[in-house]
Amino acid sequence: MRLNQIYSTDITIFKLALILNIETSTKKCSVALFDNLRLVAEKSLLSEKYSHSETLTVFIEEIFNEIQYSIKELDAISVSKGPGSYTGLRIGVSTAKGLSYALNKPLISISTLKSMAYSMSKKRKEFDLYCPMIDARRMEVFSAFYNKKNELVREVKADIIVPDSYTNLLYKKILFFGDGSLKCKDMLVSENAYFEEGIHPCASDMSELSYLKYKNKEFEDVAYFEPFYLKDFIPGVKK
């Protein structure tokens, strides 16, 4: 059972918010449960294959089997809305919508790239801009640029990377990261281009953004909400 949810201080009165964060936009499937900004539990798996349909619901079930909270005590469900993998986003959003509807709890959506940039700007404060990149096959990436305040400097786009990509921004010190950034490293040759390896979107990075949206009551319409695919889905042809 949860402790008393209402706490008073000399400044304000606030209510703890138990939020389940779901991230499935890339090959990493992750789930993180937060009470306000305190991590309660998390599960994640990075796989070469998209195994989200098998692992996501198992992760959620395992989390609530291992802790003192009940899934019915959730205050909201937060999901990474994309851009990213069509299959991964579809699985994550459909699971989040199902939980939201079944539990009658609000649904929160978080931009995948914004969440990545927010987390990185807290860890690496020495850069002017942060460019999270998600692999979109070949030399294409889903990307956006954010400043240190996590403000959007250049909108989310599907970029085909060429040698003169981002020259209008590379007068500033930029950190590129995400699973799409490494294939761009040889193309983006500049003394102001820096690269961080091994970064993937993660549910635990969503916590502050989802909590802020919860406090501001920025909820999605469960019936009509769809992932931000950015590009139309084109099924591959089996050989």
C-alpha cells in the first residue's frame, strides 16, 4: 500500500504522483516507475531484434510483482511518442493506451528526442546544442536540436546526412548522440561536432518531463492519440 499521498511544507502542499514511463521507440525496450522524481523500479532490454511485444508487458508485470505498489495505484501512464521505429512505437503506445483505458488513468506522451536531449544536457553541460539522432535506415536519421534549457532550436526532421549537413549550426559546440549518430560521424567533420556513443532512449529519462506534464494536466485523448511516426510506414519485402 502507498503511504499517505499528501505532504505539507512551509511553502506548498503537493501530492505524490506514481507514473509508469514506457519507452519502445528503438531496439531498447524499457519501463520505469517513478513516485514524483524518485525511481521505484525499472526494467530494460537492448536487443538486436524488436522483442517489445514479448518483453514490454512482462516487464510491467514483473515490476508490480516486486514492489509494494499495486498497478491500480498509478496516477498516470507516460509513453514515448516518437519519432522512431514504427513497430516499437505501435507496441508501446497501444500498451500505454490499453493501461490508461483499463485503469481510467490519464495518458501522457513525451517526445523521444526531447527526452533524450533533456537527459544528456543534465549529464554533459559543456555544449551549446544537443542533437539526439535515431537511426532511420541508410544515411537517414530522425533528429532535432535543443539548447541547454531543452528548448527546441530546430524542429524534428528526417534528415539525409551529407557532408554539409548542419553547417548553419556548427559554429556552435554540438553534441550528437543516439543510435543514428555514429553513422554520421565521418560525414560531420567539424571541430564543433562531438559524439557520444552507446546512447539509447530510456524510460527513466522521461521522469521529469512526464511529471511536469502531470502537474500541468497535459494529457492525451486516449481514443485519438497516435504515435509521432514522422514518416509513413513502408513494409519491407521478404527475400
